[in-house]
Amino acid sequence: MHKRLISLFMVIAIILVVSGCGTNQKNNSTSNTGANDKPASENASSESTNGPIVLKDSKGEVKLDKPAQKVVVLEWTFTEDIIALGMQPVGNADNENYKLYVTSEVPLDASVTDVGSRDEPDLETIASLKPDLIIANTGGHEGIYDQLKGIAPTLIFGLYPEEGQGNQYTLMEDTFKTIAAAVGKTAEGDKVLADLDAHYAEAKAKLAEAGKEGLNYVLTQAYSYQNAATLRLFTDNSLAVQTLERIGLKNDWKPEKFEAYGFTTSTVEALPAVQNTNLMYIVQKDDNIFTKELKDNSVWNGLNFVKENRTFGLSSTTWVFGGPISSKVIVDEVINTLTK
């Protein structure tokens, strides 16, 4: 009898130990959801996040009670990000020009309310939409930041990192990941970026097949200003050049000073210094300086890349200040132009 009691006590003790381990495992699992207390960009996945999310923007930290569903966006780059994640904003700044300049691969739905210009959005219209998140730009909305916060939690991001603080591409990626976390779509955001990397690999293979691997180039966005031909020559810190670097192309425009916006604003007189490279250009159909202002210009016509037919036009809708989908389109335009 004594031995049977001892055995019984041993069985009970084992049951208690096992039960305790199960409780600890359950408690540890629950505490792991506290990962949402970290900045959302550090979370492995935001899909399981139904509670508070802490995000980092240019001002510091912004806390959302839950993933945002009704988002007003005041800068086209961030509108593109939202659409790339499979959503539509409830409000967007300057719908018509978004449709004109930003790639059609991230189309703005007709139901999206126009909230005014990017520089001067209509606060009353924004408030009437009852958003649970506003996304703004430090370059245009610092002056109304407190008013925006009074309407809804506001994320505010810069587009142009200062010298020594990275480049526009890495900033674009970080911002995209933060926005994905804010709307509970981290997994979707990761897939967009993974697909983009795969697209780069495919593009490099196409360039190699066409004998254009490692091509040297200068990229310009050109337009007329006060009847003069003006060229934006893109620098290494720009989104466009960083994108093309990922498919192995080499930028030859090297200015003497840091260009915060990622381009040097210049004239045709700057081009003789890079005339032995290849010129890629973006112009609007009704403002093509190369067939108008520079058509009979002796400097332009004397350039080696002009005489040797090494100029390549990209679509007028190639947007070089966007998000990951714009980077994909830049690559597609360059591949189509160089390999046709």
C-alpha cells in the first residue's frame, strides 16, 4: 500500500510539472505578441497585429491603435506605396496630375477624393473623410503638421536624405516598409520588394544577352523654362540612378558638389564633358527640347552621343521620384529602349 501511494504521488507530480510547462509555453507565446511594441518596421509580420503599432517617421514615433484602413495621402510617392500594397487611399492630393505623371501600373481609383494640391491641401476636406491615418511630406507639410495631427495620426516622411545619410533608394525602401506596417500589410510589402529584386535579376540577364551589360550612361529629365532648354542630370544618390545601378548600369554624371534632390539642374553646355557616354532622357510629348529648342543648337549637334545615335528616349510617364513600382517601370523602360 505504501509503495502504491508513492507511485501515485509520483504520477501527480509529473502531471503538475507537465501542466506547468504548458502554462509557461502559453505565457511565452502571449508575451511574444509584445513585438508590436517595437517600431513596426522591425516586426516580422504585421498581419497578426490587431492592437497598437509603433512606427518611426521623420519626427520620431507615431502610435496607431490598430492598422489603418482609411488613409489620406498628401504626396504621390506615398500614394504609390499604398496602391502597391493593394489598397486605395480615401483621399489623395492632386488626383489629375497623379494620373498624368505617375506610372499607370499603380492607378488611382475614381472613387478617391481629391483633397487639393500637394502644397496646399484642403484641411476641411481631409477632416470630412474621417481618416485613421494621414501620410505627409516634410518638404511640403511641416507648416500644417500640427493641424494634420489634430485630424488624425500623421506619419511625415522626407524624400531627400542629407549628405552622408544614405540615398533616395534606401529611404524609399524604409518608408515603404513603414507604410506597409502602418496598414497591416508587412507581408505584402515584403513580396513587392522581393519581386522587384527578382525583376532586377531578369533585367540584368536581358542586358547581358543584348550585349549592353554594364553600360555607361547619363540620365536627364529635360524641359523648357522661359524658352530655354533645361536639363536635370541625375546623380548617384538619386532613386533613378540607384535603381539602374541594381541592374548593373554605370552613371557617368559626377557633380563636384552634393545635390540634395538627386540631380544637377544645368544646360546643354554641361554635356560635352560626358559626350562619350550614352544619354537616356525623359521629356514630355509637348515639351521635347531635343526636337525644338536644341534642334539646331551647335553644341548639341556636335556631341558624340548625338552624332553616333546613342541617345535613348524613355516614356514621358517615367516617374523618377516614386516607390518600388516606379523603380520597376524605370527598369522596364530602360530595357525596352536599350534592347529593341
